[in-house]
Amino acid sequence: MPKIYLIDVTNRDGVQTSRISLSKFQKTMVNYYLSKMGIFQSEFGFPALDNEANYIEGNLRLAEQGVFGNMILEGWTRAVAADVEKALKLTRVKHLNISISTSQIMTAGKFGTRMTREDVLRIMTEAVDAARVGGVQSIGVNAEDASRTDERYDEDYLLRFAVAAKEHGAHRIRYCDTLGYDHTLSIHDSVERLAKAVKLPLEIHCHNDLGYAVANSIEGAMGAISAGVDAYINTTVNGMGERAGNADLVSVILAATKSRGLRDLKVLDERIDLRWAWKICNYVADAFRLPIPINQVGVGANAFAHESGIHADGMLKDRHNYELYSYEEIGRGEREYRETGTMICTGEYGGVKGMRHVLDQLQIQVTDDRKTLKLVQAANAHNQMPLKPDELRFIVEHPDEVAKIMTVNQL
Ligand SMILES: [Zn+2]
């Protein structure tokens, strides 16, 4: 039976969102946590963008050293041959998703009379050719606004697009519900139909403008599975993404493994370890400076809280009365330590003594004090917030790669 795999796009859709951003080092930590969580692939950035070059290269080196386990790092570019060529010139990226709009409304609205939908097919296939010739190992082709591409089923432009991509060497097609326009039945139907005809694995990329992102991701994926191909759901941590956001990573995992009907199907990639959820969600919330809502699925402060009489009584008798899953599965339940007295910190303006004290308390061994201090100072300046224990550990374990990642040059 085909499976659902996860491609997390926090480091692409998440960071391109208005008014929120992650530093290059924070993006690296997100890759690290995603890999620990057993995510199939991280869409880790924009390899054709000059300011990403050192970040991309640094992360590829970390991947080569096994720091990210089996997780694939894949870059995003426009489906234009020149962008693909630039990405392959600037970086050694080996996995790409390339994107172009397929709906009439976007083609006309963006390109006017300069480009027809036939031109879109030609430009996309030229970009796929450039990726293939450039040695890219996996090529995903993104149909932006796929859900508004064929309002009627006799149009079949999306199918022509997908078949053309396949003929030129694409390995997957990304069905993008870019505006969150689909509903569960429509996306199941559209994806199933596309998957049956093109016979390639399908990626499902959903937005939350109508509150459907998670439900549509699951139903779209089930459409691919009923057509006999694997599905790759695109997620973001805490659902952060353009406008109302993307499909939330933790919600998708829970929906695919705990909901009625899916619970026993075992349809989700079994490598996924939900116990990292608490850690990654809190890391990303801090990094974005956006607190997790109290009612957030799985990781919200109230996700396992019970007060009203009937609920509390039921919980005290048996947790299954009011909980579908346990906090332990989410990686919650540890007591968290908070210093309320004297605090020695390390950072941008700190010195060796303070840094040593902090690292000693965390039992982090350092061989080169001066080099480590320089990196700690730079990382604090780069992140513009106090460094976390895992970040300090990462700096000490991978000093040269972190130095490269934080060097945002090539301007
Ligand atoms: Zn998107």
C-alpha cells in the first residue's frame, strides 16, 4: 500500500511569509529538529537567492556528515531554466522543487499577453530539462494554483502540465491549493484523478484561508493513495506560512495517525517520531517571536488541560475519556527548569569566563575557548535573541559549518 510522507516547508513558505523570519542559523536548527522527527524532506531554502548560498552550502555539508540523518534537503526555485541554472551554479543542491502558476487567472493576471498557457508548459519543461542536465537527483514540479486550474473537468490543462513534466524527467508533481480554495471532496477527487492519469507520486500543498489546510492535506493525500501512488504532504511548524498559513505539521501527523478510519490504516511514514513535537514547536515559536496559541493542536497550553466538573472527573477516572492521545507522545510532560535567581549569560558582548560557566552548566566540552566565544558572539548577534542550549551545543559540535552559515555574503 502506498504511504504518506512529509515534506516540511517552514524554511521556505514559512520564512517567506510577511512580517516573520528566521535567521540562517535558526533555519539550520529547524532542519536539525525536523530530521530528528523523522521528516522525509525539508524544503530548506532558495538556492537561486544570493544571500542563501552559504546557508545552503553549510547545510549540505552538515547533511554529508550525517547530521540530518536520512532527511533530504531540497531547494525551491521558480520553474525558469535561468533560475535552475543559477541555483546549480551557486550551490551543490541535489534536490529541487520548481514552481510556476498553472491557472488561467494567474497566467493572465501575472503575465498578461506576454505569455500564454502553452508558453507556461514550454518554460516549465525547459526548467525541468535544466535541472535534469544539471544532475539534480529528484525534481518536483509545482503547479501553483492547481486547485483553480481546471474549474471544469473537461479542461485537463493540469493533466497536460503534469504529463509534460513527467516526460521531461520530473519525479513528483506538487498539487498546490495556493489560495486554500479546495474542500475535502474536491481535493480528493482532483488529486486522485491526476494521480491515476499521470502515475507519479503527488505532493499536496495546502493553505488555510478557509480553515481547510489540514483536512485538505489529508484528503488530498488519500486521493493519491487510492490512485495507487505515494503522497507527500507539505507542512510547516505551527502552521506558519503565507497569509492564514499552511498545514500544521503536528496536526497533520495526528490527523493521519489518530483519526477515525485512519488510525488503523498505518498510512503515515513510520519513521516519524512525534516526541520531538514539543521541542520543535516551541523552538519555532520563540524564533518567530509568535507564542503558541493556548488551543493549538497537541502543543497548546490547554491541549491536555481539564477543569469543568464532568471533564475533570472523567479524566481522573480514565484519561481516555477526554484525550485521544497522550502528552507523552507529543514529547510533553518534562518539568521545565527556569532560573529565578542570579543568572550568568553568554552572548554578543560576553567574554570567555561567562561563556565557560554557561557551557559547564550544560556539560558542553570545549577545546578552543577563543574560537567558540567568537562564534557564540556572532550567533547571538545573528539571531538577536539569547542562544538556547541546543544552539550552543550545535555551535560547539559544528563550528566551521555554523561559521559559514552565519556569513550572509554573496551580495
Ligand atoms: Zn504555499
